[in-house]
Amino acid sequence: MFRNWSGRRVLKTFGGLAVGIVSTSIVNYLTTNHLALATSNSSKLQNSNQLSISKSKSSPENILVAQNPVLSSPITRTINGAEVTAYSFYRYYNPSIGDHFYTVNFAELGNGNGGYISEGIAAYISTQQYPGTIPLYRAYSGSAGDHFYTTNLSELVAAGGLGYVYEGVAGYIYSMPFTGTVPLYRYYSSAGTDHFYTTNFGELGGGKNGYVFEGITGYVIPS
């Protein structure tokens, strides 16, 4: 958990996929200034090689620079009036550094690697933008050993000031509830310096085991 310029508590989050619509101005500005905030019109990235974002050596392979992301078999749902194709959003945990990690790219950690243990599928998210969806950004702090996911660029700015490195867009999630979606809850453990995301409110409820409930990151297709 950290605070922004006004002292308000803000959340950590982030993602890593270069498919779909992402603001190139934002990406370039974040690359140069470590998560500095910029606003511009969105434009479609033609391929992941357009990005050259430095990432921590301690972080798993970044989807943004992966030549051939390995996605699960797609599922198709009709949400918000559009037929949506979504993929498994895999969840991992590294007990040595106390870090939860999420990705649609199975090639990053497979069934578990580098101290990370597979914890199954957290949800299904899309790899391209559909009506009502927004980018889920991913960042990583090597010193804290923590991956952070957020849809809020202001949070990325605050995270950058704390040493988090922008890694890309993890995928796209809904900004509001639609039939066929569920909340993606966010928690933070200051003791373990770990951000945790789940669609199962029963896992931690209003907060327990050192984790503080930080709200809803967005809405996803349940696994």
C-alpha cells in the first residue's frame, strides 16, 4: 500500500500484454519517465516489438516482449452486447518472497517456475479491447518483490515513485459490472509487501491474515 501526492491511500496493480488498444504516448512516456502520467488518443499497436520497456531481472518473462505468448483455449461469452473472446488469467504465488503473480501468458511461468507455484486460474480476461473494458496495467518492484495491477494511471505514477517498473498491459477487464462478470477484489499485505487479487470474496473477506481489503479493481469473467 502507498499514498499519492495528496496523502490519499492508493492501490497497486498492473498488467503485461501488447495486443489490442494501448496509448502509444502513454507507453513511451512511461518508458522514459518510469510511469509518468500522460494522456493522448489511443492507437492500436501492431506488434509487441514496438515496445522497449525495461523490466526487473527478478520479474518473470514479460508478455510485452514475448514473441509467441501461449494463451489458453479461448472461451466466448456475450457481455455488454458484444461477443467476447477471453483467456485464462493464471495465478501464481512465490512463498519465498511473498508475491502473487497473474498472467494470461502461460509461457511466463507454466505450471510453476522460479519459486512460483501455480494456484490455478483466477479468472478469464480478454487480450483485446471490447465495449466497456479498460486496460489492466502491470508493474513490478524488485526490491519489494511485489507485482502490482491497476486500471488507474495515477496509481502507476505513485508506484513509479516507489520503485515499481511498468511492465505492460496484462489484459482488459470491465470497469463496471455487466451480466456474466464478477468483481476482482484487491488486497494488500504490508508485512509481506504483497498485492493479492481474487474473485472469491470468501478467501479473505473484508481482510484477514495480514491482508487489508482495498476494493474492487474491475470486473472479470469468472473461472
